[in-house]
Amino acid sequence: MGKIEEFQRERDRLNALVLSRANLEIKRFFSLDSQVYRGGSIPVKYKELLGLVASLVLRCDDCVTYHIIRCHREGISREEFNEAMAIALVVGGSITIPHLRRAYDAWEELQRTSP
């Protein structure tokens, strides 16, 4: 099992745990998070790229991995990924470099394992 598959299984397990115990406010927040990434004036793939850049700047590896998976599913190109990573690096500065490395590792794993 690769890192991405392992990440997805653990994320699903933990989301199920949280939602099984969650109160209304937590459930509403989870719902809002899902709703803002739906298609609208901004296409889904660009919303995911925005989420990816914000996550990298905020240095949340789980969020970075999640948005990389979503970006990959939405069909972003290697060039789009590279440009988004460049924006994140410029905005976030050198402190984001370790997260940038892990982002590229996750992207490459998805590229190797996709049909």
C-alpha cells in the first residue's frame, strides 16, 4: 500500500469517527467545507488548486495531501501543479520547503499509480 492509499484510509476512518460523535456545529462545518469546493463560478479544479496553495502556505501536510489527491482527480496538469507550487512557495517563503518536498512526493506517487 502506498502513502496516498494509506492516507486516504486513515482520513476516512478518522472522519467517520469524528462524524459519529459530532454535534451539529461540527457537522455543519464539515458540510460547509464540502460545499465551498463544489463547482460554481470558479471551476472545481481551480478551487482545489486554491485549497492546495492555502494548505501549503499554512503548512498542513494532511490538507496538502488531500488537495493534491483532489487536484489529480480533477485532471490538473503537471504544469498547473508546478505553477501552484511556485505561488505557494513565494507566498509562504522558505519555511514551506519541507511541505513542498512532500507535496511533490505525493504528486509523483499519484502520477506513477494512475492509469
